[in-house]
Amino acid sequence: MKPRNLYRIMIGALMTASGLTVLVMSNGEGIIGILLLCAGLAFLITGIIRHRRYGDDPESDERSKKIGAYGITYAWLTGLLFMTGLFWLDELNMLTLSVQNALALSILVLALSAVIYQIWLFRNGDVG
């Protein structure tokens, strides 16, 4: 097992146990316990999945790094166009959103488009 994955699993287990302890001690009313629990589960699941998927093989190569960079670049451009569209919709009084909703939508578009572009580029095999 790669040390990186082992550390993820160990940190995840410790954070999950700490979160559960805080939740039990505070009768389920502590936000810190929920945060520790969620972060611990994220570390734990990530470590286990990466170990099962890659084992001791390398996790990335030049091709996957290039695809990742192109996917993020395409997502950034998509987000920029989306935010420009939100600006013009607001300017023309066609759609009025609160700042919180506009930011949430922008974050959602950026994150989802990055994942979608990278999946699409991986399925195509390579970039230009």
C-alpha cells in the first residue's frame, strides 16, 4: 500500500472516530462533530478507493495530467461564459438572483463541467 493512501485511511479513521465521539458527547448537537465525521469519511473513502483502484501502480502519467489540465481549462471557460450570461440576464432584468444563489450556481457549474469535460476527454483518449 502506498504511504499516501495509508495516511488517508489512518487520518480518515481518526477523524471519523473523533467526530463520532464529539457527537455522542454533545448529544448530536455539535457542528464540529458533523464536520469531523464528514471529513473523516471523505478521507477514509478516498484512501480505500484509490488503493483498490491503483494499488502500487502510478496514479497518473503525462496523458492523464494533460487531460486534467485541458478539462480544467474548458471548465474555467464554461464558468466564465456562464457568469457572463448571469450578468447579462441580471442587467436586462430577465433573471434576478441573490449573490448567494449566483455564487452557488457558478460553483456548481464549474465543478460539474470540470468532471464532465475530464470524463469526456478520457473517453476520447487524448487531447489535440
